Amino acid sequence: MLNTLKKRLGRKEDEGFTLIELMVVVLIIAILMAIAIPTFLSARGNAQAKAAESNLRNATTDEQTYLTGPGQGSTYGTSADLTSNSVDNSLTFVSTIPSSTTPSPSTIGIAISGSATDPQVALVDQGADGKWYEVFDNNGSVTYAVSATAPTAFPTAALGSTTWSGAGG
């Protein structure tokens, strides 16, 4: 059957591919790569943004769990208390804004202020995508912000949005 096919195509048994045929194959592969690489990089950036957002959402839930936990209402703690009593072992809480030299999406900067009846918690994280993600929780009213530059201090008032607007890759 293979010999019949070769006869119909007009090829002899010892012929190879022509240079034009090889160049067409290389061109097709190059076109596919030109389409795939930007798509991959965009998806990677979006995934890095979502990882930082997810970690901050988990950190917000963690701090709210801590602040409303048994006996916490009258013994409102500090950021140091939360770092040692965190219920989420995958996150690391620090009482400073994380360094911009080595982004670590699982290192969350936290600052707690206010009182037991009016707690205010600021969370800051730098994602692997290089953007800065901030959460401000004012007694359960949570706002979010995304910035390309590192914040100079923890937020002390409501941030720009109730969602992560402008965060994607």
C-alpha cells in the first residue's frame, strides 16, 4: 500500500523533503509560537495576580476569624498577636510592608489599629507579578486597591474599590 501511494505521488523511494517544504514547516511552527507565547505570558500574569488576591482574601478571613474568635472581643490584639495566632499556616504575617526586592505572595504585611469595638486592619502584599495589593478592613467593611508602586505606609482609610479592579496581568 505504501508503494502504491508513493507511485501515485510521483516520488521515488530515496527522495527526501525539499528545502521549500522544510521552510514551510518551520514557518508554520514560528507562527504558532508567535501566537502561543504572548497568550502564555498573559495567562501567567493573570495567575500571579489571582494568587496574591487569593492570599489577601485568606488573610482577611484569617484576621476576621481572629478578631471575632472566643474571648477576643474584649482583648483586642495587635498585629504581633495575629502573627502568632494565625489559623492559616500557608501565610506569613509580618508587621511591616514586605520588601519589594523579593516578592513573596505568601508574606502579608499587617497593621492593626482602632479599638475592640471598631477594629481597623490593613493588609499589604506584593504579588509575583510585581504589583502591590492592599486590603483595608474597617470593622468588617473591606475595600481593595492595586498599585504598580510600593505603598510607603499601611492604608489608614478606605481604599478605592470593593473589588480588585485593574488587577489582572
